[in-house]
Amino acid sequence: MSSTTRTTMRTAGVAVRAMLVLTLVLGVGYTLLVTGIGQLLLPAQANGSMLPDDRGSALIGQSFTDADGEALPQYFQSRPSAAGDGYDGTASGGSNLGPENPDLVATIAERTAEVAEREGVDPSLVPADAVTASGSGLDPHISVAYALLQVPRVAAARDLPEDEVRALVESRIQGRDLGFLGEERINVAELNLALDDREGE
């Protein structure tokens, strides 16, 4: 066997051993380390921020409608979703329609009329997030204005005082990220879950 062949085989052997060691260290060891740290320091987030009783994730919006797609009056409603058939985690995305697209304009006008009728308010009082989908179609939050707009309907449907429902809404307000990014918001699923829990007490 020539020296060139021996050198080539030695180099190949070193490369294979290096690949195996790095695969174990970086592919397995690093993954286990990061997973362990996540489970130790942030277990809820590491496991998908799941809601109690298998009610989904707090990070993904969901609809609160009946089998016919009608809004359930006893629940706060989420913003519309353009992801698949609505809040489909496998089809995340918006409608991609421009602001002057006739279909989008007509859809917004229709949604505005529906929300205004459902909440018993003038269409001019309907917030933008009540009639427009988010870019992902999976946003679990609504604006504080949209949540407060729904208080009278939810309170009446649950036979609760409006002040009690409004106080619950205000207690669930999440501030701006880092104190200045974005807007104050409310997680709809968590709010509805809190309502169900309160009635179950």
C-alpha cells in the first residue's frame, strides 16, 4: 500500500470519527441541553403554552362559534382568520388582498355590519381588528377596545353584571412588549377560559 493511499485512508478515518463525535456533541448533546434548560426554566413555553384541559395553545387563536359558524353569544369573539378554514395552524397566512381590493373592501363592510349588529352598536364604533385578519391568521389577541365592545353581550348571555365582566376583561390586559412595542391586548382564549372557570366556581 502506497503512502498516498495510507494518508488518504487515515484522513478519511479522522473525518468519519470527527463527524461521529460532532454529531453526538452538537446533534444530540446540544439538543438535550437546550431542551433540559427550557423544561427547567420555562416549562410552559417549552411545551407550547398549552391551555388547561386540552383547550389548545395560548399562542394560537381559535374561533368561538357553533357548528354553523355562528358566534356563540356567551364568548368573546376572536378577530377573523384567513388561515385555511380559520385558525388552521397548517395553513398560516393572510388573504394577501391589497387594501383597495374590491373583495377585501366588501368583506370588511360585511364583517363591520355583522359585528355592529351582534354587539348592538353603530358601525363606526367597530374596531379594525374586529373585521380584519392578522398577517398569520393565527393571532390569539384582540384589542382592548374590541374586548370592551363585547362586554354587554357576554354579560347578558351569561346573566352576569356588566361591571363584573368588564373588571375581568381589564384584569386580563397584557401590556406592550418591553413596555413600548405594539399595543395593549387581550388573549381571547384565556379570557373565555377565565369566564368559564368563574361560572364553574
